[in-house]
Amino acid sequence: MDNSCSCQNTGKKEMLHKIMSLNFAINDLSLYLDTHPTDSQAICKHNEYVKEVEKLTEEYQKLYGPLTINFTSDTWDWIDEPWPWERGAY
């Protein structure tokens, strides 16, 4: 029995979950920094998460297709797969 598909989906789910978690943390830190703009540790953590989510998003999109409309591609893959926010996409 070939489990390569389920392993790929597990990796896809894990990557998408990590991207969503990082985006949540970035948004949360942004709100915190609105009231604490001189907190250098929070700024450093925010920048670290931004770099990590950019790298992970680029890797995800190369493997599984676009997460947002702001993705360049030679084909228009939006209609081929469920969109990231649709049930069953992750």
C-alpha cells in the first residue's frame, strides 16, 4: 500500500498550520507593539516571525500552490484544489 499521498498531506497540513500560527503571532505582536513601541524584544520576535512565515509561505507555495492571490504562476491553479480556507484544504 502506497502511503506517499497521506504523508504529503500530513506535511501540507503541518506547514499550513505553522503558517497560520505564525501569522496569528505576528498579528498579536503587532497589536502589542501598538501600545509598547519601544519593546526591543517584541520587535525582534516580530521580525523573526515575519522572516520565518515568508520563508515557509514561499516553500509551501512552491510545493502546493498559492495561498493568496499575490502569487506568480505560469498556470492559474485556483480552481484545481480547494482554497486554503475551504473545508478539506488542510
